[in-house]
Amino acid sequence: MPMLLSDPILAVFCLLCAAFFAAGLVRVMINLAVLDHPGHRSAHETPVPKGGGVGVMASFFLFFPLVQDITGHSVLQADVILTAVATALLACVSWADDLYQWPASIKLVAQTAAAALVIAGGTATSWPAPSYGLVLSLFWLVFITNAVNFMDGLNGLISGCLIVGNLFVAATGTYFGLPDLVWPALMLAGCLCGFLPFNFPKARIFLGDVGSQGCGLLAGTAALYMTRHTSQPSGWVLGPALLSPLIFDVLFTLVRRKLAGHSLMQAHRGHLYQVLHRSGMNPVLITLCECGFVLWGGMVAVYTAPFLPLKAACVAMPLLALPQLGWLALAIIRTRRHPVGPW
């Protein structure tokens, strides 16, 4: 069903409603006061409520079908329905974990089940071959879900990065031949905007696992969708490029900890953003820099999209790695001047 002339105005109104509704639910969660007590990996020193992601996820699920209908996109499709079920499942399990602190094994099972549901809906890569693509897609979804969760440790960092990334997808969706992602990206950005003022620059509440893992699954799913539906020869770069700051930090930290003989399952404060914060760097500046890296990744994706895949990979990888290596160098320099202990 094509959009009527007034439909975009109505859709934008729904986005505003989603942002305000999310903000209202976040206020409720603040009053509910399910506290996140400072731990070994925490950046905060006093207990702060968590569960702001309940507002983000609930608002997204409430307004997303409405906006899809207004803009002429059906929600009664296998990929949409199964992605929604997967995200709802993961959000519910993650909220229960926020409340009861379940073992990591339960969370991993839930993440794997959610990823399998997304793939069952047809959202998966076929590279390098269909069967291998399914395995790669499963690994990608679980990895990105955890990467977003791991990086959710500083005020506004994850919510800000996801807002920038989703707005970039909405702005360039037509260029990449991905018009179906424009309104979902705007919807998630709007819901996160309803949460952000309560978390940045000063945190009155955190997203919690319910928000970070739910958003992580949606981000990973969107990246897989891009690989199957983009009209650009190398439009597949967009998803990994926008997520590149998170991917670099998490992979670098995991490899470094493994080489140092540290447990990969143990909570820590060894991510680059945490090290920089511990060295005395302004947390607002750290968050703004990470958001800038996301924007840079998007620009790299736009630049390399017309290239053939091999050329795009060869050009994009060093361009994406350059600012991250500079970020790493800054962490090394700062920790030499302001020792933070083992990291």
C-alpha cells in the first residue's frame, strides 16, 4: 500500500510519541529502583537504577507496527515476526537476568535461541556458501549482541552510538537500496532518544541487559539484512562499519585478555573506553568520540559502497582501523602518564 501525502507527517508524529512514551516508562523504571550496585567492571561508584531498556523495548514494540502500517510496510512477514519474537524473548530473559543475576550459560542459550529465530525468518548471509552462511550469521548475531552489552558501561555510550548509527541508516537508506530499514531505524533511534536524557551526561538510570542485548540483536539483524538486500555492490560494509568501534574494542580486549591468561568470562574494566575513563579522561568526551567513530564508519561505508567487494574490503578495513588504532595509542599514552593498574 503506497504512502499517502499525509502519512509521513503521521509517521513522524508516531516517532515523537514513541520517544515520549519511552521517556515516561524510563521514569517509571527509575521509581521502581531496581538498583545496579557497583561491581568490578562498573564506572559508577553508587547504586543506580537499571532497566531503562524496558522503556526502549516496550515503546519500540508498541509503535513499530503502527509506523510500519502507516508507511505501507507489512509486519505480517516471516522475517519481521520472527525477529520480533526473538527480540522479545531475549529482552524478557535479559530483564529476568537484571533482576536475578542468572548464570552466563543461561544468557548464552537465550542469545543463541534468539539468533536462531532471526535466521529461521530468512535474515542471514549466504556468504561464503548458504550452509556456512547460516553458521556465520548465528555467530555474528550472538557476537554483536554481546558486544553491545559489553560496551554498555559508560553514560550515553551505547545509546548514543546506536542513535547515531540508526540515524545514519535512515539518512542513507535510499542510497544503499534499503528503504525498508529507514522507518525501523528512525523508530529505534526515537525510542533511544527518549532514554538518553536520563543516562547522559549524568546517569539516573542504565539501559540494563534488557536494553543493551535487545538493541544488540536488532543491530546485528539489521546488518545481516543489509547484506541480502542492498542494491550497492558493497553495501554490506554499512553494518560492520557502523559497528566497527564496538567490534574493535571487544575483539582487541578479548584477544589481549586471552594472551594474558585472564578468564574471558570474568567481569573486568579492560575495554579501551573503560581504561581511558580510569585514566581520568572526561567520560562525556569518551562518549562523543565513540559516537564520532560510528559516524566515520558510516562515511567509509558510503565511500566504498560502489566498489567491488574485494576492493571495498581492502579500502574499508584500514580506514576503519585507523581511528581505532589512534584510540588505542591514546589509551597507552594516558595509562603511562596516569597508571590504572593491570588492564
